[in-house]
Amino acid sequence: MLSTYQANQQFEASKQTKLGVPMYTPSSIIFAPSPSESEESTTPLQQTPHTGPLQATPTAEPNRTSISTRTAVGTTSTWPSGTITSTRTAIPLTPTAPLPPGWKGEWTVFLGSEGGPYTQGTLSIIVDGENLTAQAILAGVSYEFSGEIDQSGQYVLGDYTQDSTVGWFYWTLLSDMQFGGTLDNTIGFCATKGGTQPPDPCVYYLIS
């Protein structure tokens, strides 16, 4: 049933319609709340007391995919495949052979008058007991020697040939590295081992 207030409102609305006044639509009618409704609306909301500390609830962050677009630029060193082998070769030192003592061995020979100039050449001597044989090359000319060593080992006396020439020679040992002498007792003939200079003096004559 309608309340007295609502009935009056409908009555007034019917009168306005008859007099040509627009009617209010039901949506324009404002109903006054009933006492019971008013009491309910004025009742304050009850709050539930909070006994613990406030806590912030974290919101889950969406999954993020990190895509790096930075490209490293550099120099790439490529080592050749295989085994690296050192090519350094150790060269052993060859000790110089000691010069043979006495007459035998290789000599640098000088032919000329005392004080020079001298013709320089090579002389190779072979000793067999008291016998001595030798060959000299001087300015492309070959000399052959054959002699006998005295008992002291210091002197040699013998013959030589050079092409068709035949002569005699006399040599005296000055040291294991030098000797002096003469050909035919007229010209100097001396030698040295391991050197480039003739002995001084070069000429040694045979005194009878």
C-alpha cells in the first residue's frame, strides 16, 4: 500500500495533467525515506579495528626480457694450426786444430832477397823420420823439395827442382812457427805458420 505522502503526490500529479501541466515521470518523483529507512541510513558504519601493523602487498612485476642490441667490435687473432717449431740451430764451435810442432804442416812461404820484396806462396811439408819432402807454389810456379833433417832436428839440407832447374836448399828452424833459409845460398827462402809476415831476418846462409 502507498503511504499518505505518496498518495497525495499522485493526486497532485493527476490535477496538473488535467490543467495542461506536464506530468512528472516516475523517475522525477522523489520519495521521502521512511522512518525505518532513515534510521538505517544514519547508522554509522562499524570499522573493524586493525590490531597489526600495516603491510604493503607488493604487486608482481610482469616478466621482462632483456634483449641486448649492443654488438662487440674487435680484432680476432687467429693462430695457425700446427706445432710452432723453432728454426734456430745451434752451431757448435769448432776448435782450431793445434799446429803441428816442428817442420811438418802447412806454411806461408816467402822468396826474395833480404828486406824484400818477397814472392809469397804456400808450402806443405811431410816428415818421415829424418826424411823431409815438401812442395811449394810461388806465383803459380811449383817447387819440389827433398832433404834430410839433422840429429838436433833444427836444420834441413837437401835438393830442390823447379821445372828443369835443379838446386840445393838449406833451412834452419827458428821456432815451431818460423824458419829461415836460402836457395843455392843466393836468395832468401823463409816461412811462417799462421802468419802473413816473413821472419826477420828471412835469409839464413849456410856457412861451410
